[in-house]
Amino acid sequence: MTTVFIISAPSGSGKSTLVNELRKIVGGLDFSVSYTTRPPRGSEQNRREYYFVPRLEFEAMVARGEFLEHADVFGNYYGTARRFLDEARSKGHDLLLDIDVQGAAQIQNRISDAVSIFVLPPDHASLEWRLRHRGLDAEEVIRRRLDTARREIENYKEYDYILVNDRLEESVDLMKAIVLWERARRSGRRLTEEDQALRKAAERCRLENIRERLQPILESFRGARGRGQS
């Protein structure tokens, strides 16, 4: 059985780094490279970070029903092609989707047993620092991303797991535990001590177990809104 894992996060939260590290250490996990109509940034390459396609081609794919989900983000289209799920199923692999909250909601409506993980930065200031120091965006775009992040973060309750990405190594370990635990519990086999250890680690990221840590993060974004960002 193929399990679909949804990973969402505000831009600049370190989601792509986490996904890349996870793919190195967990086998049988296919990754869906999204389609987009935005131009490549920096060293991005077609078919590696994204499939970069013209707007008319993207809209033709939508009309043919080729996307599991698609959304308009900052005036550009992004979408997940249905073929990636078909290919994962044919190989008996799981599928990892790196998508925003709009796309995640669409997938959750279509695939009720998908596992969703929301990655959060430690606070608003950390996210702003990351966005400014990666040097990819103009000031106007950075402010827009911060405003979008504030809105996206309010969707945290729609996700199965919430992972605060403040220490990369620990965050990778937690994401690995979530994936392996979900595989184990759906396998139908008798659970081992190792499985139970994975469960314990994964449960740390359940909403009911992370509420106390979550509140100051949410407040940092709400406070930034009150100050008109920085």
C-alpha cells in the first residue's frame, strides 16, 4: 500500500533541506517534483527543483486532469502531477509531496489517509532572517512571504504532525521517525520495540503534545502583524 506524505511549511522554513536529507536516509520513498510557471531562481534546474513550464502548458495540463492538486501562489501556478502517485504505486513505494497549504487541503480531500506534516520555523524573527540571508528575493517579495507565512501558520490544526525546525539534525530524525512509524502501523505486522521507539518519537510532534511549544511561535507571528512586520 502506498502512503502519501504531505510536507508543508512557510517559505524559508528549511523544508527543502529536510526533505533532501530525509530522502537520503529513507528508502522506498518517491518524491514528486512539482510543476510551476515561475522562472528558475539561482542555480535551480528544470526537472530537479521543479518542472518549469509555460503558463499555457500548465493550463492545458489542468484541463486534461493531469494534476492531483494545483494552486496559484504569488501569481504563479504550482501543481503535483497525478503520474507521480501512479508510478509510486506501481513500484510499491510511498510518495512524498512538498506542497503549500492550498495544495495540501486538496490532497487531503482526495486522499483521506494521507499523512500531513507541517514544518514551522522557531519564530518570526528566525524566518525573516532566513528569507533575507538566502538572497533570492526583493524586499517587497520578502514582506509578502512573511505575510503569507503568518496566514499559512494558522492552518497548523489541519495537519497530523507539527515539526519545529530549529535544529536540523533533530528535525531530520523526527521526520524520519514519523515516516517509519506511519509505515509500521499501517503494515499489519506485529510491532517491534524499534517500532514503539519510532512511535514515541513521532508522537512528540502530535498537536496535543506540542501545544505548549507552539504558542510562543504563533504569538511571534501575530505580534509581527501588529507591528506591521519589521
